Amino acid sequence: MAESAPLLAGTAVVDQAAPDPLAGRRILVGISGSIAAVKLPLVVSALVQRGAQVRCVLTPSAAELVSAVALASLSRAAVSLDGDQWNHREPRPLHVELAEWAELVLLAPLTATSLARWVHGLGDSLLASVLLATEAPVLAAAAMNTAMWQSPGVVRNWAALGAFERVLPLAPSAGLLACDRQGAGRMAEPAGLLLALDSLALWGWRRDWQGQHLLVTAGPTREWLDPARCLTNPSSGRMGVLLAHAARLRGATVDLVHGPLAVDPAWLEGLRCHPISTGAELQERLVDLQPVATAIAMAAAVADHRPARPQLGKLGKAALVRAMEAGWQEVPDLLQQLVATRPPGQRILGFAAQSGDVLEQARLKHARKGCDLLFANPIDAPGAGFGAATNQGWLLGPGERCERFEPASKLAVAHRLLTALLALSPGA
């Protein structure tokens, strides 16, 4: 899990150095009747703060759980209810007006009833009619009791929804539910919904990684001098986590092996996470997981050395100096090991965080490592490197490929890297 959660629910995955993918967009928020609806005012508020135009539609059940007045105040727009659908003073049906107004639709929470209406083409409510009429991309975040989520009818309907064009389904995660059940059915947290909306705005609903299995490493490793001190680096893990999340939304099965992270825990929802601390632990997990992966992205910032003799107890200042002078061991080159042991057809993307002449160092590193692709980014440029919301650099690949990445959000960079990795011929 994440070591800390510095990001609030409304925090964008971009900063002032890159355009916000949701700013200025017309976003329709459809809310149906699950207790998870109480999270939506936070989402609406965050969207407005990021410059989006927001309108909300409430089902009758949802209107009993979240205030239409509160949503109207937060969105700066009137909230639409079932009773508003037909009005002799309006020249056009409201569901058509809303469907055509929206550039993006967020449907959260998506209940079993709303799912069934949508899949079976029923338009017996305002929200149901909007979903049938809209041609905008839809992010649909499910929420319900575990037994309901696992019931045969819901399983069939969810599978059918996955085949819909322009729909990005977001399955619920496991956790403690409002009904006191522990299990799958918990809707994504506001930060997770916002991240998925960012991805939908940047990439769309296409699931081109369907059937692929991506192994991603992220965050720093720690090599312990004693129980109180370690050799590490300031990597937040943001780039690797966003790679994993973007791949998941594009249909991949994702394993995320990570050191201590400084990202919102909501960004980890839906990912198979394998927390580690040291380079040796990372190596062990890679040995286990490499055989099943069709592609690997090595975004972790692995410490290059570890103490020759780590101490079991905390050392005093003088003893610490002596221990550091006692010698260091090189941590094995895990990227080179992966290249040497990969099965046929496995694609590998490496990362190089550099300062100075980044491109020349990257070319040497790419030749030495032997990975298919290498993304080199500067750590001494503003708005790039460890902990930044944006990134830039060069992507090196087969046939003298050298592609410049201008400054962009790390999520935008992640999608671009995933496209390049997927486009490789197996074993290129």
C-alpha cells in the first residue's frame, strides 16, 4: 500500500506545466441509488475546481441519498430529476438535450438496476434515457452488495456492458461495504474516479491491451544500513503507478511491484499490488512474475548499492561511519536480468533517470541493457523527474528510434509509452 497519501480527492494528475485534460470539458454526472452516491459531491466539486462544466442527473433513489440542492450549488448548474424529463415549456426532450450536451459522462454509482436498464435498452427514467441517447464516452463505476455483484444476472449484464462501444467500465474493489459485508462491491474513491476520467479524456474508451499481462515496477527501493537508516532515493512511484493504472483501464491484467509510494491509495484500486522494500525483494518478485507477463515496464528506482554488512541494531554515529566504510555491494542489474531470462515474445520497457547529457547517456544505457524500449527522463529539469506531476524525455527503441517527449502529465506520458510498447513486434 502507499506509504503516504499527499493527494486530495480533487487533485489533478497534471500541474501548471501541462494542460488539464478535464478543463473546459462538458461532463454529465449521472448518479443512481447506492449509498456510494454520497461520494459524488466531492467529485463534482473537484471537477468544477479543475475548470470543467458539470451537470448532474439524479435517479429518484439517488435523490434520497444525496441532496440535489448541494449538487446544484457545487456544480453551478441546475440538477435534473425524473420529474423534469417532460416539460411543455421546453422545445426539446431533456434526455436528448443532456445527451447531446455532454462530452464525457460519469455514471457513478452504477447500481444493479441501472445496469440492467442500460444493457437491456430500457428508457423508463431520465438517466436511463440519457444513457441510451448519448454518443459521448461513458465512465461507468459499479457499486453494490457483494452477493448482488456476484449474482448471475449482474455478472451477465456486466459482461455485456464491457462490449459496449464508448463505455469504460470500472469494476468495484473489495473492502468493507455499507451493509457491513467485507468483499467486492465498493465503488472507486473520488480520486480514482477522477484519475479514470483523466484517462478517458486523454485516451478514450479503447481497450487495446485486452488479453495482455503487464508487469510494472514502481517507487524506490531501500537498502538498510541499520533498522533506522537506509540508502534510497526520492522517487514517489507516480510514473509506474500511472502506467499500471492506464494499462488496467485499457484492458490489461496488471501486476504492480512497488516500493514505498507517495501517491493517493485510490490510484492502486483494481491493481494486483506486491509491496517490497529492498532490491533483493524486488528481484524475488520479478522471478516469480516474469514468466506470466507479456510485457514489463521497469519504472522502479532501484538503489545501485547495498551495505556489505547490514546491522541488526541501531548504530551510534561513530559506529555508523565505520559501518559505511566497511564496504558496499552492487545491487544486481535487474533490467539486464529480465532481458536475459525473458520468454519468447515478451516486450520490455526500461527507464533511465539522468542528469546532464540525458540523451547520450540513454543511448549507452539502452545498448548496454538490451531492453526493447528505454525512456530517459531528466531529473534536473523543471517539472520532470522524482515526485513531479509532469515528465519529459526521449524514448529509444529498435532501429535507432529516438522519439522526443515534450513536457506532459505523467498520465499522458504513460498512455504514450503503453501505445509504443504494444506496437512493438514480439521480441523486437
